[in-house]
Amino acid sequence: MQIRVERLAYGGDGIGRLEDGRTAFIKGGCPGDLVDVHIDVEHARYAKTTVMQVIEPSSDRIAPPCPYFGTCGGCQWQHVSYDAQLMAKRSAVAEALHRIGHQDVTVDPCVPSARQYGYRNKIELVAHLDANGLTIGYMRAGTNEVVRVDSCLLMPERAHDLPKSLAGCLRYLSGRADLRILRVGARVASATRDLEIALWTTPGAFPRKMVAETIAQATKASGVVRVLARDESAKRSVVGVEVLRGNGAWRERVLGNDMLISAPSFFQVNTPTAEELVTRALEALDADGSDRVLDLYSGAGTFTLPLSEIAGEVVAVEESGAALSDLRRNLERANLWAEIAPGDAERALPNLGRFDLALVDPPRSGMRPGAISALAATGARRIVYVSCDPATLARDCDGLTKCGYHLTRAIPVDLFPQTYHVETIAVLDKT
């Protein structure tokens, strides 16, 4: 069946129409393409399809540079021009805010990434052990199959071949001991020379010295750590971190502030564009030296540190033990101060009093209803909500609207080129 691809969907597929009018989700489609598709799954209102042949390529279709594109599940849009990617991300945010959040706001053009490739400071490789040995790689798109990759173009040039180096040395080590590996994280700083390898394993005996020496020799890592986790289910399964080499923290610089990040802590994967994100979020917040500012879901301090330089008082709320340790250390190293309130947002907020302004950067799942009510009860005249998922952002904006706030602006920021993911800064003012 031939279909004209109309646009890109959040999730990566193209969208078109079947002959009977149903929506077609087109894996591998580019807006403007005329394609021959195979129907993989049919439903009453839509069908999932895959491009079999491009009959008339779009002017926005380009040749993907990565040999693993289409196999590895990391990128979805390497075949789409960057301008078209930015337009699709802006449309995804606008559609979610309108359809899910019932918001009537004009979304700003998407802020482009400083780099289209070589931007990621972190990758995570999954591990699979079978009769043929240990395989380290990415998940094949739409499956649980591990695909070994030798390089990743999203990493900085000096780390392009890091997956191959890691796979080789870990395969060697697994032949000599039971490593109990769940996954492998690698962080490569853009503003420093730090390169940290984090092995996520289940608890138990472990050849620490041999692993540290072998990985450091193969990868030139400045640090090697072991994160002990009960399973892959959630971050709460982490039971400890062992430092095998180095000082146990990865160092990166954001807007002039050196930050130390431990392996379990979250940090934005695109450092140069994260600086743009922070700058625009703080501009939107418009704090001055008299404001009491809430930094909710503060993490290791990406927003807390620059906020502490401009606000009258900053209160940072965070529940992750690893992130709290990093936050305290980063504030001390920068000679800055903020009040730190450990705990879950919903429980912590009622005890913190009133705020003039609030900056919120929750996980992908967004905020729970109780946390939204507690945030609104702080009386903040403006909330700047930073989100990595348009759907949960739209849902929470709807919740905040019901609590007396009005969405005045939405700014998409592209921290994830070649993928459908997008970060958004939403500005909500108290009505």
C-alpha cells in the first residue's frame, strides 16, 4: 500500500492515512515521503506499518550516517533533516498541551541543540549473558534483543568507539569471573576530561581490582564505579556504590560551576544545550534578590546553584539520597548556600511555608496530584516547569490550571537530536 507521510508523531513514527481513512503510523517515514508500506498490526482506528520502499523521497529525507540506525533503538530520526526534527518537536508539544492539557498557548519555536551529533555525555548499554558469552549493546527497536554496537555517533568524537572497548574488556572479564552485570553506564564530560564507567550489578562477590585495571586500560577511564542494585525495576533498588578507581564522582561544568555527579544521580545528557535550558528557565522565572524560590526535584543542583546566585533564598527539595549528597557537595564547592529539604515533594512541601517563585523539574512521569496541590498551596506567583515528556507536562499543566494557574508560555528545547524526545520550559502564572 502506498501512503504519503504527512508529519512525525511523538514516538518517532511518521503519520499518514490508509485508503479507508484510518491513521497509519509509519516506521521509517519522513514528512513528504511517498512510501510503500507493510501493515504490521491493524486496529479499528489505526494501523502500524513499516516502510518497505521509498517511492518519492521527501526533500527533508537525508542519509543516516550511523550504520546501526534502524537496528539500534537509540535514534529514530537520523533520516530526517534537522529543521524538520525541530518542527516536529514543536508540534508535539503544542498538540499535547492542547489535547491533553486543554491549554490555549502559542508554543515557541524549538531551541536547537548546540550539536546535532557528538552531544551525549552519557550512554547506557545493556548486558546479556548466554551460552555464547556476554553481549554489551543497545536494545533492538521494539524488542528485548541486545544488539552489539562498536561505536555511537551521539557520543563525543573521543568516545565514539567506547562501546567496542567496553564490550571487549567486559567479555574478557566475564570469561574469568561472574560479574553479575545488569547494565553499563559511561559518562564523558564535555567541559572536563572526566570519563567514568559505571557497572550496574547485583550484590555479591566481585573481582574489583581486576575489573578496575582492565576497564581503565581499555577505555582510559578516569573513574570506575560499581553500582549495586537488587534488580532493574527502579532506582530505589540501588543498595550501594563501590569506588573501584578514581574519586567516585564524575566532574562536569555548567555555567561556570563545577559539578560532581555520582553514578546513580541524574544529569542532563547534553551539557552545552543544558546550559541554554538553564539560562532560559532562569530568565523565565525572573527572580531577584528579594525572592524566596522553591527548587522542586532539585537533583544534584543543576538549577539550584545558579538560582542561589540570584535569589534571596532558595529551598531545594529532593528525595534521592545520592542526589542529595551531590547537591550538598556541589553547593559547598561553589561556596553557595541553599536550604535543603530531603524527601518526597508531596510530604515536604506543606512544611516549607510560602514561596514567591517555584522551579520544578520532575522525572519523566511528572508530578502526582498531591504534589501539584501542595505546590499550588505555596502561593508562588510564577511556576517554571521543566519537562522531558510533553504528555505528562500537559497533564500537570491542566492540574495546575485547576489550582489557579495560567500557562503563558511554552519553550521546547532540543537536548536530544536524532530522537523524538524534547525538553520543554513551561511558564505558569498565578491568576
